[in-house]
Amino acid sequence: VLQLAPLIGDFLSTHKDLKLELDLNDRIVDIIAENFDVGIRISRFEDTALIGRKISEITHIAVASPNYLKKMGTPKSPSDLNGHKGLVYSNKDPKDYWQFDSKKPNSKVDVSKISCSLKVNNGDALREASIAGLGIAILPSFIVNKAISDGKLKAILQDYQKSPLYLYALYSSKKNTSAKVIAFVEFLIKNFN
């Protein structure tokens, strides 16, 4: 929503004959069954019933508020997360959420003993919970960059990272793709790159 909403006016002013209906939520919709023209999803694209156009790479950052880190300590490695409070994006598979790649080759790190104090299906809500000092979250950089630059959040575990995901525009491969879908997808690719 943070990046898409400001662009909608540009798209509609360029394509005056089109009308958009946006459904802005974080749930995974069935694009075909629910009759969506286009879905925008951060994922590893694997659905063969859909055409996926890569829009952008998404990096994730582990973050916590300065107050939380002062009280609980700053983890230096993923194993230091044990005993911390975790804020979890509930639309993500829990076994993948706390998995990190070390900057050292071939060394995956899995943290399974972090206590989950809050699960939310919205990244903005997780960011706000982290700012409030409720725990550590792993969020896309586009959701937390401003809070980090404002000093409300601190990036932690910077020697570890999550495998990147990608932002995709997804649409059905089973029906003829309309010119309006292609125009919208091309607009997204141009403006998000």
C-alpha cells in the first residue's frame, strides 16, 4: 500500500478510460477462483496456473525498537534470539520466518525457540508493534526504512539475512489476458524498478 497507493493517480490519469477496484489486504487470494484480474504478491513464485511478472526484489530486515533492545539486549546472531519476544507475520510459514542465511557461504541458521508474543497479518501493524517495544520483527525494507532512518527502529543481525523474495504481478494463464491487465502490469514494472 505504501508504494502502490501514490502511483494509482498516475496510472488512472494516463489510462482515463479504465476503472480500478483495489482490494488492499495481506491475505493470499485465489486469483482465478475469486476472479481477480491481477494480484500483487511477495513470494517465491511457484503457481503454474498463473503468469508471474517479477516487479522488484524484496529484502527483509530484522528490527526492534531502541527501548526494547536496551531492556532485552541486542542479539548479535540468530541464536541470541532465543528468549526474545517475536512479532510474526502470520501469512508466512512459521518455520521459514526465523530462518536466516549467514553471509558465510553454505550456512543456514534456524531459530525455533523464540517466543512469539504477537502474530499479525499486516506488515504495517507489525512495524508499529515493534516501534512500541513489543518485540523483534522481520519485515520488508520498504515497510521499515523510514522508521529506521527516524531512529524509531534499529536494524539488527545485519551479518545475517533472509533469502530475498520478489514482488510479482500475477494473473491467470487460463484466460485471454486483456490489454488493461498488460497496461497495469507494465506500469507496475516501470514504476517499481
